[in-house]
Amino acid sequence: DFHAMLKGRVNQDNPSTPRALSISGRISSIPGALPLWSCLTTSATSTREIDDNPPSSSSSASTIEGTDDSFMCCFFSASQVQKQNYRQEKKRAAKELFSALKDPSVVIMSNWLKIRGSLKSWTKLWCALKPGVLLIYKTPKVDHWVGTILLSACKLIERPSKKDGFCFKLYHPLDKSIWAVKGPKGENVGSITQPLPSNYLIFRAASESDGRCWMDALELALSCSSLSKLTPKGGKEGDISTSSESSHILHLLQSTALTDAELLQLNDTVLLGNHHMDHDGFSDKSEREAHDDWDTTANENGGRLTEESDMDQSDDLSPGLQATAYVEQSTEEMAEAGEASQVETVSEENKGLIWSLLKQLRPGMDLSKVVLPTFILEPRSFLDKLSDYYYHADLLSQAALEESAYGRIKQVLRWYLSGFYKKPKGLKKPYNPILGERFRCCWLHPQTDSCTFYIAEQVSHHPPISAFYVCNRKDGFSISGSILAKSKFYGNSLSAILDGKARLLFLGRDEEYVITMPYAHCKGILYGTMTLELGGKVTIECEKTKCFTELEFKLKPFLGGSCSVNQISGKIYAGEELLATVDGHWDNEVFIHEKRSGQQETLWNPTSDIRSSRLKRQVVQRDQQGGFESERLWQHVTSAIMDRDQLRATQEKFVLEEAQRGEARERGDKPWTSPLFHQDPVTCEWTYRHMDTRPWDPERCLVQFEKDGVVQTHEKSQRQHNGLSYSHSWASQQKVSQTNLTPPN
């Protein structure tokens, strides 16, 4: 067409006008052709000015024909050069981007950012920005991946805030998912953190300068995300070899985001809060900061868009609710099975402390008011130690599914035995909790996408009573109870008696199992080797099914060998009928003998595989704990014990004890009231105030979470947003009072 235009007819309105003048008007409308044509016409004009005689019609025509041919050659030659340069530049830009994507070391920016979860609590996560994607990790370690944001689906906007720091938001303009399906190494499931929204994320940087650096970097990455779709799916010869991580990132850039249903399924498996962290899941310093009071005035800043009010649809459903942020416990002490781990060798220095202590004691005396030396202390609270029974709470999840009553009580016994093998090395006693002290933790169940929460509080100091509540509504069980700790001195030995009951309830069956505890016995105080054992008879009874278990923890006899250490034996009944007998070692293998079939099988054996595959405990980061939470309360004593500084440990322990005595003097006759537990005036047992024994309804219940010691269930309502919603009934739910939780100086 272009060639025909050049060979075309002369302007019909003025036949005497040279053909080149008519063509110039058309070429001037062709992008890129005007500069070349200007040169040609200028040259022709200059030649024409030299000739005094204007050319004739015929000579003019021949001149124009020659000009057409020379123009065509010049034009197409220049056009081909332009096209070649364009292709080369395009290949160079694509190759640079492709190389950057394939190089794992190419990171535009990385740092800690606080991210707001679906339930409005803030979590500190490590964010790594690469061309086209934002990778989110629990820690800077790449194996702690949480999720991947596809920037090709995102828009960026500044979010005003009255709080410290700088907020911005990545969101999908059509409320679609912004998450990639897999991780940078092809992971299908990321590290556990609190649920995050599907179609947006709100970030908070530490300062405005940091926030603006992130926005500049994100704008660069957003521009890269559009180019990334042009990169080839497979490398050609000569391309830089790809690592597994970079190849997965390239695949992510060419893939689709998660659907809302897929994200909801992932969110349901997550413990609220995630999360998670050796440095990972930090909430704001005040957990009440989650309900932000955003500026409602428009904020123009450097030409960027700002958001007047970013209160999402879910924000107005229950703005005060948020979940506690949990992190996976990083370290844990666990001794080996057998007698060797239960023996303490006392140094000469510490023997003197023991003798000075024994001079104050008389046989049969209660030791609850005696200050014990710190060298025998296990560096954790008794409230913490009571949680050792729930590392295998998944056995209770299985017990709830058993069809027969015998199958359920056998599984309950298996779970009960699983709580004893975790023990400290040597003879150690946990801290005596201070009145009002709390401890909370949880365990995630990957098989059932649920979570078991543990809440404990010291509800009385004299006598020392610890109350606790354990719940996993989705898996159908809860446990509540209270323990009165007593200590008796017998001369060369002493016993720590746990007087109390735990009540295990299977929610869907309305079956309650009443459970008692053995006592701890320490012998060899004056002479012999100091050894710790468990002793006494315990029972597990279900009144509804008439099934019960008797179990005896046997002390080592005087002439017994190593095989007689930590022995247990027991029986399982259904009414008056003996169904099975049990024997073995509580820290090793336990056998069950079925009376009807005559078969013997292993009931419980904490092998190395069992220990490594047990549930991972999640705890609250210390700087996010309240002043009366165990780890934070005893941190200085623990630090001194870990440093083997007994003098400093004794001084720090004395500070806490004196503060407790001072508070008792200030209260006078006014009784202390627990915000989490109340005492039954008839049975004198302590019960959790916020207990929810309703069976789990999958059509209504979404996820269970904990906030300020209150375990709650996130339920569906008629008004929903992004698969997760707040029930309007939560607005009237009682908030936990913190007035009684002033930490000691």
C-alpha cells in the first residue's frame, strides 16, 4: 500500500503541483517517516534553486520518478535499521529482566514489615521484593516461606495512619486474589502465621522514610511485573542456567493467583497469629493497636494516590477483635529415657545449702512456704510444665473419632501416657507461680487443620492452686481442671503431690473423663543419690460409658535394678468386666494385653520418630507478653540460672517474692479475683469463665482463636468478606480486664 501511494496519482485539485508535494502531506502523517522525507525535499529544493529555468512538465515528471526510486531505497533501508535496532533493544531488555529473575541474588529490597492479618492483629514478617513478586517469610531464612504476592495483579496505594510508622497497601482493584499458588521453591504449604486477606495486604514500615523507599521499590517491581509476562517459559541455549528457586519464581509470574476458595482453605488451617517467629510474628507493642483510627482526610503526597479510609467491609463488623500472635518455640530441653536422667549429683557448695535448709524442716512438714535454693529449679514455671501433656493432643483428636467406648478410653490412656516422657535432666523443680501469673500456648494440628489452645493461671497463692483450660473445638475436645500443689518432707525424701482433677470432655458425645495425677518423689536428700521418680495410683473414669482405667506408677524398690525404674501397671474396665491390662515403663514402651482376644500390642512407645513428629508448640513472643505472663515475669531469674549465676538468680527470685508480698499487704482482706477462672462454691473446683462446649458446626464455625486469654470461635454471619467474617455477637463479648495484671517492679 505504501509503495502504491508513492507511485500514485498527482493531486487532482492542482495537476501542475509536483507529485512530491502531494506525497509529502501523506508521508508527514506516517510516524518516523517525516525526518527522512524532510531531508529529501530539502535536497530537491536546493537543487531547484540553482536552476534558473523551472523544469518542464516532462522533465519534472522524470525527476520525480527518480526521486521516488531513491526515496524508496533510503526509506526502507532506514526502516529496516530501525526495526533491527528495536528488536535488539527489546531482546536486550528481556534478557536483562530474564537474567535478573533467574538470579536468586537479585533482590530489589528486603526488610522487616508489619502486616495486618484478617483479624486485624499486626505480625512482623520478613519481606523480600524481587522483580514481579513480593516474597513473605517468617524469618530471613528462605525455608520459612509464608506466601508470595503476584505484583502483576496488584495496585499500590498509600494508607494514612495516626500511628507511628508509614502504612501502604497492595490490593487487587477487582477484589480478586493476589496470592501465588506455590512458593519460590515450589512449596505447596507455607509456614504457619495468622490468616492474611486474599485480595489485599496492609503494610506498616518503621518510619516514613522506610515506607517511601518501599513504595518506590514496589513501583519499580510493579513495572517489572508487566514485562515478566513476556519472558519465555523455557530457557534457550546460551541463557544463564536457572536455579530451582528462580525457575519457580518465573513459573509463578506466568501462573494465576489463588482462588478465594483455595485461600479460605489455607486460612482455615492457620492458627490466628501466626506466627510464628524466631523473629517472625511480632504484634504491635500494644495489641489494642489493631483497631486503627485512620485519618479520614485525603492525603496527597508526591503525586501518589492515598486512601482516605481503608476500613474494609470486615472492619465494621467487629473492629475491636484481633488474635494473639504465636511463634513456634525455638528451644526445648528434653532428657533421655531411663534412670540416668533422673539423678542429680550435688556439688559440695550446694550440699551446704541443702543442709542449712534441712535444719529448718521437720518430718511431715509442708514445704509450700519454704524458699528453696535456685540450683534445684527448672528454669520455667509450673504453669508451663503442666502443658507437657499436650504435645500429642492429636491422639485426643483421634479418640474423639473412635466409635466404641473401649476404643475411646484406650486412646485417652495412650494420650495420658504421652505426657510423661518429656522431663528435665536431673532433679529439677519448676518455679512456684505468682498469684495472677498466666501462661498460654497452642499446638497446630496439620492433619485436621485445627489448633489446641492452652490457658493456665495461678488462681491462689496460699494454698497454691493452678487452674488450666485446653480446647480444640474443631477436633471435638476440651479439658479443664485445677491442681493444688503440696510438698511433704519425710527426712531423706520429699514428695510433690498434685491434688486435683482434670476433666476431659468430648464435645460431640457429651462424654466426660475425670483424670487424676501421680506424685513426684525425690529421695536421697541426706544420704545416697538424689533421684526423682513418679509414684501413686491414678484413675481415668467416664461415668456415661462406665469405662475406667486404674494405673499405678511404681517407685523403684530398694533392691531393684535398672529395669524396675519408672514401671507402671494398670487395668481397663467396662463396668465390672476387665477388658485389658497394661504394663511397661512410663518413659519408654508400654504394652496392652487384650483379655478377649488374648493379643498383646504396644500401646505407647516414645521412639525418636514419635518425638520428632509430635506437634510443634507455639508460644507468645516475650516482648508481646503481658507483665504477668510466665516467661516475661521470670525472665531475669531464668537468665541467671542459664548463666549458672546462683547468687543473681536468688536475688531476682527474692525481688519477685517481695513484690508479691507487697501486693498482698496492699489488698489486705480484699480477695483477689481471676479474670479467666471462677471457683465453684460447691465442688471448690476452678472453671474457665469463657468455656464453650458446643460441638463444632462446620457450616457456621470458621476458625478458633485466642485473645488476652479468651479462647473464641470465628463464626460465619450473614455479612461476610473474603471468606472470613466477624459475628455481630462478638461485639457484646466480654473483654478481659487487665486491671489486676500490674507487674511487680
